Amino acid sequence: MDRSQGTDTGLLLAGRYRLGEVLGRGGMGKVWRAHDEVLHRTVAVKELTAGLYVAEADRIVLHARTQKEARAAARITHPGVVTVHDVIEYDNRPWIVMQYVDGPSLADAAKESGEIEPREAARIGLHVLSALRAAHGAGVLHRDVKPGNVLLAKDGQVLLTDFGIAAIEGDSTITRTGELVGSIDYLAPERVRGGDPGPASDLWSLGATLYTAVEGRSPFRRTSPISTMQAVVADEPPPPGRAGPLAPVITALLRKEPDERPSAAETERMLLDAMEGRAPVAAQAFVPTQSVPDEVLRSLGPDGPSGPGTTQLPHPATPAPAPAPAPAPAVRRSRSRWRTAVLVIAAAALVGGGAGLAAMKYSDRTEDTTGVDGTGTHAPVDPGKPDAKASPSAKPDVRVKDVPDGWKRVDDPEGFSLTVPEGWERRADGNQIDYTPDNGVHYIRISIDPAPDFDNPYMHMLSLETQLATRLPGYQRKTLHSNTYRDRPGSLWEFTWTETKDHPGPRHAIDQMYFGEQGGPEYALYMTGPADDWDTTRSQFDTMLRGWRAPGSSG
């Protein structure tokens, strides 16, 4: 049977997985679309074809790697990592049954379009980084991050796959002495030199992947494997000309020495800046310098320096490096699935057209960028920079003591306290806690997730928007950006849609999400009402934010 030509189509594996067409192939194997006839779902099945044509000793190593891939992926609970469902034996070799992703790889997408727009590449990078942080937290190094292993689902999800050569903390090494595995032009320099990889090695590969995404070509690929490895170790990549605000982030990640690269937390902040179209100032601290002859500088203009010698400039020539702002707090990864369950409930309610926005997150008026007096700061925030527009009263833990006229303070049974307009009453349903005066035409909704699933509220909101934008009739984003609330990392999302059932008509919503402390809990403070009285609703939202007290906080 010629398996290389895909003639196994229709084969039934383990009595349940019916093979369909081949989705992709490489030197080690190929991936099939298959139908799970027990659970009636589409899955992807990875076949290790390399094991058919090698000696017995090599086959044992290849099979061990396949088992290791499954174990590595199984240790990671994260929405951005392709789920492994099963490992089965057929034809005296293992096959991996995985989550099916309906969409191309980043490699295919870049090849088809020629390049990926920089802000979209930054968004993809954020999702890959989040998956890598989860893997590293579980003691797993991916070791083969590349465009072909980044999958872009049609619903906007980004998933990392193929942990086939992952290094698992506590496992013995499967590769043999002197063997180099992985895609050569995406291997970090320390790996090519034979050093031990670490989390920084995966971040280097992420930088090379982002370079390929925006430039449409690999930064280090040469005419042979040897020349490619030499380039990885010794050459600087050509300056990315199409990367826009993502360029300094890529340069920072591609530093040759691991300890000269940004941390995962610093990388996240830079990618957030790039995705929002801001120049990541912090990246300049990681841009290497080079000696530039003074005569070159003089040729640049009348203000060039005079005299002999050379002057150190960043490479490529950019303003001198600015001091790096303090790194954002590292956020611990949680395995809670609470938010996922709420999202499913919310999506069902939204499709039905009711007022059930469950634990969703939403944002700030585009014309109102001067901040909100009190404890909530809603203008877009450049991480690491103080908010110059925030009022003097927008300080950590400053709480508004006085309850405005026509409002009342409510001490909720769940432990938090907030101010609501007189006449608004509590209504709870499962994990949803609402305050409303008119049975849900207008309402405030409070959600608390003690163990959030995302590294930061901004990533959470992006994920929610991806799923809800196709479910809400007439959905339109007004704004969605990271911010700071109560001196903690937050995000604000404002949007509109047209309700069709419970309270039909145009609606407007806004949500402030933030982490109460490092790693959680995550609070979502949400408000919505009919679009025609949005000015009143927005003013009430700001007042509610000023009076919010998280569980355990003092007035």
C-alpha cells in the first residue's frame, strides 16, 4: 500500500477513526482529516510515516518521540494548544488523534498573501506567546516553534501544535548524542551551538516566526543547512521593512544570547503595543548597538557629530535605547474552566437575543480618551508609562467615600460592594449577578473568576470578541484596548449590537475587566442598556466604577 500517496483514505483506525483526505505532510509524517465515528466529530490524525522507511533502532526513537509529543501536549491545559484526544497503535506504530482546526497554518497564510499585516501578526504572536507561557509553566519546551506549527482557525483562534520534539522536565532525552532536531532556520543560536535550550529559545523561534509572517520569507534561510546554521549563529537578519511597530519586537526576540532577549512578560507588553499600533518603546532596550563611523553620521545632516572616531548607535539606526519600564507582573496560569462555561451560557443567551450577556467584557467611547475621574482610568494606556491624562485622584486604592445623590451602596452577599442607582435591585442566576431597575432593559452585571484562564484581561476580551462577533446581530466594536484600573492590568471593551428577542432594538454595552491581584481573581464590571439613552448609561457606568469595592477591600 502506497501510504505516501494517501491511499489509506477510508481506513478505520481503532474501530472508530475513519481517515479522510490528507491535510498536510512533512519529512516525519502526515496529518489526515478523520471522522470519529463514536463521538461523531471531525478530528485530525497524525501518522508517523518516517517510521516505515528506517532501521529498527531509528523506528524505536521515532515512536518514542511520538509518545512524548502526546505526553507533552497532554500536560498543557490552554485554549491555544491543540488538544491531543488519543494515541493509538496501528501497523506497529503510534498514531496521534488530535483536535481538528478548521483553517490554514501561518506558513500557508503567509505564502498565500505574501505577508501578514503587522498588527495581525502581533495578535497572532500574543496568542502563541500565551500558549508558550502555559507550556513553560507545565515544564514543557516546544523546541519547534515555526509558521507551520501555528494554526489559524477560521473563527480567529490561534493554536500551537506539534510538540513532537518537546523537552519535558523530568523526562530522559530521546534524541541521540549530536543529533539536531527541529527546523534549522527557526532554531535558536544556542541550540545550533549545542547548548541546552530554555524558554528563551522558544521566544527566539517566535521572533523568527513573526519575521517570516510579516516579511514573507525566513530571516536566516540560506542555500544549504550548513550555511543556514552559520547564519543563525553569526548573522543579523535583514531589517524587517514591512513590520511597522512590530519591527523592534522582532529584533529584540532575535538577540543571539538568551539572557539578552526580553522575558515573556516583557514580550507580551511589547506585542500588545504593536497590536494597538503603538511603537513598543521598551523594545529599544533590547536593540543591539553597532559602531558607525562619524563620517557616516555627518553625511546624514548638519547636526552630525564632528571629529575622529566612531559613535555607538542602536542597530539598525534608531533613537538611543530608552530605559526599559518595569516589567509587567507575571501572571500565573490557571486551569479553571469557569469562564468557558459562562461563555457557552452567554453565547446561547445572546443568540436568543435576550439580556444574558453573562460574564462578557466590553469598552470605552472612542471620543472619550481623557480618562475618568476617580479610580477608573479608561484612556488607552501605554504599558510602563504613567497616564498623563488621568486626573490626580486616579491613584491606587483611592475610593470615593460619598454616595452620589440618587444612588445607594450595596454590600453584595458575594463579598463585593458597589454603588447603584436608587430603585435598582439584585437579580442572580448562577454565576451572573445583575442589578436592574426594569427586569433587564438596563442592568449592571458583576462577574468574578477566581482562577482566570488568560494571561491578561486584554487577551481574554479578544478571545470573547472573536466568538461573540459572529453571534451578535449587527455587532460593532467601538473600542477594545488594554488599560489600568485600580492600578492593576485591565481592559475596556465597548460595543453595540441589535437585540432581537427579550428587549429588541439597538443596544450599547461597556465592560471593564481587571485582575484584582497577580494572577487573579479576574473581575468583570459590565453595563448595558438601549442605545438611545447611552449617554445616561455611560455616566452611570463611570459612577459605578468609582464606587466599586472588591471582596476584602476597605472603603
